[in-house]
Amino acid sequence: MTHDKINESGSIEATRICLERGDSIAVLIYETDTDSFLFTKQFRYPSARRNHPWMLELVAGSVEEGENPMDCAQREIEEEIGYETNELELITTYFPSPGGCSEQIHLYYTEVNSSQKTLKGGGAVSEKEDIELIKIKCNDIKKQLDEGAFNNSISLIGIQWYLLNKIKD
């Protein structure tokens, strides 16, 4: 590939590798009647290779070809934790690893209450998912963040967004 130089005239010709991954969604979910955030806990092979097999993370998933990211988010919420929701607020869309991957993550926020848990959740059997729903009280979230309970960018960005934008001083 060839691209222009930033501060000089001319161009650079180089070989680059790009994993064409497709886009993903993630959703920070706040359950209002329990004053809790809803997370998933599941096995992740890449992190298991670094001695962290179980990840505490936001509901997340891959956007299927032709699927709207918001529709994907609602589907993943139902599949992974069994809640139904209609209203999603887009926090941001970003590249988690722009040096080597084409994936963009569409990060959302939503509020639910416990009556909206109408399905079992636990993940899609066809995808061999085994997901546990974890609730963390709002007043414990900063402590959990500070203690390193979250070691993935999706969760870190979502929680920090909440702390910066939704917590009233």
C-alpha cells in the first residue's frame, strides 16, 4: 500500500497487515430498581493464554452482515443476559486496535429494570457461549474499576463515560 506522508511531500510504500474482523457492539447497562450495573462473565481464549480466562465485561457481540448495530445490541442483550430493552444511547464508535484491525465498536448505554428480564440469557447455544450475569452496585463500580476488575477497553471506556457523564457531584 502507499499513503501520503504527514509533514513532508511524497509518499510511503509499505506492507501492512489488517485483520478484517467486522464491527461489534457493546452495551453498558444500568438496572435502575437495583441501582446496579449488569455485566457478563465468560471464558475468553485469547486472555486465557495470558492467565486471565474469565472476563468481566459489558454485553457485547459481533454485528452480522447487513445488521444495524442498534438491532445487534438489542439482540445481544436478550441472548447474553435475558433482558428486553428499546432505548439505547450511543456513547461512541471507535477503533479498539487501529494498527492492525478494521473492527469498529459501537458502544451504547441503556437503563433497564428487573421486570425487563423476560428471557433466560446465558448466551447463544449455537455460538457455544456460557455466560453468567454479574450485577455490581453503582456505589461499588469505581472501587471495582480502581482494583482492576475490568481489563478490557470496552468496559473501561463505558464505565469511565458513566462516571464522567452520569454521576452528579
